Amino acid sequence: MAFDEGLAQRLREALEDHPGVIEKKMFGGVAFMLDGKMFVGVVKEDLMVRVGPDQHDDAVARPHARTMDFTGRPMRGYVFVAPEGYRSDAVLRAWVKRGLSFVATLSAKAAGAKKPPKKRNAAR
């Protein structure tokens, strides 16, 4: 099953006023990234939100939210939200804000940035 293009469009509209957000197709869906850090996306018909480990329990306590288990293993800090949990634009925007707020706390290193290669001593 392809991802929910309608949800992806709603996310695009919710993110119009957020400069620097890019869209990238991945995991059979689409992800939205800020400074190279994924914070929200669409997998099939589910909304995926990166909330971080500290906000995980609160997020999964929200209606229609559950721990993301894309690979068959629970991924603490990421949640899936079923369609019933993002029907209204206000609720969808609240989830987007949660994801943006979390990635804003990450350093480049925490986001998976690679270290520059070490210089080799040519005088060996």
C-alpha cells in the first residue's frame, strides 16, 4: 500500500511557514526533515512523529497513538498516530509542533552528522 498522499499534503500545508524543512521519500512513505533531522512523516496511513525518549510515554498516552514499530522492534521516542488521532487540523498541527520541538533540541552530532575525516600524516 502506498502512503496517504492526502496526509502528506496536509503536512506540507502545516509546514509552509517553517523554513528549512525538506521532504524526503523513505521507508515506503515520506518524511519531513529539519536540518537533516526527521521529525514527522507518513507511513501508509499513519502519521509518524519523533517525540524523543523523554516525551514518549506522554505521546503514546494520547488517543490513537502507539509506539512506532516499523522494523518489528519498538522504537522509543517515535510514535505512530492512527488516522482517528489526526483528523482535525488543530490536532495534526499539535503533533507537528511536538516533532519540531524535539528535533530543535538535537545537536548536529545527535542527528547523525558524520565527523570530518581525520587528516593523515604524509611524512610517514
